[in-house]
Amino acid sequence: MDFIFIDDMRVEAHVGIYPRERAARQALEISLTFGVPDEAARDDDIAKTIDYAEVIARIRTELAARHFNLLETLGEYVIGLMLDEFRAPWVKISIAKIGVAKGVRRVGVQIERSRT
């Protein structure tokens, strides 16, 4: 299996349970790795792979329109998009809030799922 990765994508999203988090969007860093069909490389055909530009645009659109209480739920939502809509066979996501605790650069989650 071949993989595509998107590393340290910055997005603004409504995520969190605390009042200060619910009041305004927060900066997040998302890193995503997902499996793609081997045929794309053999055939040099974008139609046989997952277009990372479409993935980025879709994630930005979805996160702008929703609120998530937990990073875990946000991560599962994005993984669901990748598995169901983009038909990725395997997905790994890392999501981090930036600067939310004093003396801590990032706090986040990492989730890995595959289609069964």
C-alpha cells in the first residue's frame, strides 16, 4: 500500500468543552496519513488515487461548520470522511491544540483506523 501524508496543516476550529474554548475558534495542527491504491503510481493517474487538495479543502470546510467537544470526536469525524467518502483503506490522524496550557506547546490525540 502507498501512503499520502499531509503534515502540520493549520486550521481554525470550534473544539472544546471549556467556556473559553466554546467562545472562539482555536488553532489546531492536523497531520494525516492515509493509504492509497498502488495503481495510481503505476498508471500515473490522479483519478486512481486520493487528491490531497480535495482532502484539505473538505477538512477545512467541515471544521468551519461544526463544533466538537473533544479532539477525539473531531478525529473520528475526519477519519470517517477519509474511510467513507474518499475510500481510503487506512488512516492515521494526529490533532493538536496549540498553546492551550501554560508551558505546554501542544496537546492532542492520535487515532488510527482501517476499513474492515
